[in-house]
Amino acid sequence: MINARPPTKACQYLNSNADFVHYDRALAAGRPIASGVIEGAARHLTDRLDITGSRWSVPGAEALLILRAVISNDDFPAYWNFHVQAEHRGLQPAADQANYKLTA
């Protein structure tokens, strides 16, 4: 079951920071606010979660939604390069590893 606290926390944040939320400026700048664009993006990102019979853990669903957002924003090539480089750094020994002394 999904925790109901994140929406409550988001509402509390918006209420506490109402003086800093300037929808009029955002709309004037052409940014979408709670519009069909936002709802369409949310629906697009969550379509995969609604497959009949699927079961998701919160971490698994978050990972999928993040990946779908990366792909939707055309950021996947940059993400993949970062991922491959991070994996390479994690698998390769440090350049000065020969200088390490065992202390066990």
C-alpha cells in the first residue's frame, strides 16, 4: 500500500510557502500549472504501472517512473553514459591500490 503522507506533506509545503508561489508569473512565462499538460505527463509516466496483474514495490515503481521520465525528456543517452562510467569506476581498482597495506 502506498503511504498517504507524501501528498499531505506536499499540501503542507504549499500552504506554508503560499507567499512564494506565484502562479501568475509562471503562467505569464508560459509554464503549465495543473493543466492537461501536467496531467498528460503523469498519465504517460504511470501507464506502465496500470498493467493488469502487475504488482509494484514503492522502490520499483519509483525506479520505473524515473527511467520513464528520463526517456521522455530525451535524457537517456546522457543518463546511460553516466551509468556506464559509474559502473566502470566501481568495478575498476583504484590507481594507487598497489600502495595499500593490509591491516587485518
